[in-house]
Amino acid sequence: MKTMPSRIIAVKDEGKDRRTITILNKEVAEKAHPGQFIMVWIPGVDEIPMGISHIGREEISFTVHRIGEATNALYNKKVNEYIGVRGPYGRGFEEVNGKIIAIGGGTGIAPLMPLIRRLCEKSGNNVTVINGAKNVDEMIFKEELNELARLGKIRYMPATEDGSLGYKGLATTLLEETLKSGEIPNEIYVCGPEAMIKRVLEIALEKGLHIQASVERYMKCAIGICGSCTMDPIGVRVCVEGPVIPLETLAKITELGAYKRDSSGRKIKI
């Protein structure tokens, strides 16, 4: 796919060092599905993958956490500036109706948002959203999720490690407590740090539940050629077979939560 110049039409602060950037790109908006990602080119800096956090008719959004040179440059972009975009890429979420739990950790809630918005609009669905962060300042999308809860469209359960908002503790612990109440979801969707995804996988396997997890890996080509995002031992290409990976495949990936690779392919312990 070609890189398309895309104009920034909105920038919104979501939390400490986190912003949602909205761009005008009808071609991507018409093709995108919840869970897919785009490659974003910051001129003169780098090209990086970004999960899509909003899908509109002519616009899409992504949420950036500034932690390095590329994300810092992207974070500082202003309305009416241009960036390059190609995509959408990858496997998105398969929609399951019924009782649903979506659990996000940190900026991991962002790729879940298009799915949450879609599922909560369907009659008969019962959607619970667990949103975890270290503290209230780092929790994103809390205003929108609070509003959806106020309208009765979702059950919203924030969790912070320091107790500054909602449940005090890990989002995965809150998930375990929720399941202990006897609630049996038809599907669990998860995105966040790999230790969190691994724990959700363990819980699902213990209780006989099904999950879909959105996994993040270093990417270069985004089309399955370079191999930089493959995961051991079965060679899953996150950019093609993912980033959304179902339980059946996820359970076979031994590197999940153990290590990842840098730009040169070296293993880095998580």
C-alpha cells in the first residue's frame, strides 16, 4: 500500500503524555475494522505502527503515548499538519455478541474502543469494560467510558494500581473477582502489556473461556515479509496473523510475556 498524506484535524489530550490524534483519510476509514492498525510516517523521523482508536466515515484516530523519539514527534504534531499513513493492516477483532468483557491496560484500551462502541450499540449485548492504569493521570478514555456507563450502554470498571480511581489493584485481579461472581462471558477481549495478556490467557484457560488479544510487536513492513514481528515458536506474524490473536493460537506462543525483539532482531526480556 502507498503512503497517503493525511491532514490532522483534531488533537485531544487523554492523560499524562497521551494524546489522541484524528486524521482525515476516507480511504482508510472505509476499509478499517476494529483491532486493525496503520503505519504512521513522521517525516524526517520514522514510521511506526499505531492501533486505530476511532473509525469514522472519513476520519480515523489513533492514541499515542510518548516514550521515544518517534512517539514524541507524533505527540507534538498540531492540527492542520500532515503525516503519512498506510493501511489498514492486520487481523481485527471477530465480533461476538452476548456477555462481553473488554479489558485494557494503559494505552491498550485504545484499540478496544472501536469494538466497544460497536458492541454496546447492539441490542441484547451486555458489555463490561475493565480499564486499568497505574494511576488516574495515566488512564485514558475515562470520560467517554463514564458517559457510556451513564447511558446504560456498558458497565465500566476502572482499576488503578495506586487506588486513585476505582478498584485498587491490577485489572487482571479485578477480572478474576468479576468472574468469581459467577459471570460467564461469551468472549473476553484484551489489549495491554504482555504480562497482563499472559495472565488473562491463563485465567481463560483455567476457566474454559475464550479470548481474543491484541498484541504489540516491533514492525517494519506491516505486510508479513520482513519477519521482524514474528513470535516463537510457531512463527506468527503479528502484522498479518495478528495483531488480534485468538486463544487457540495465543496458547502456543511461548515468547508471550517472556521476551520481545528490538529493531535488529535481538531478544529483550520483558
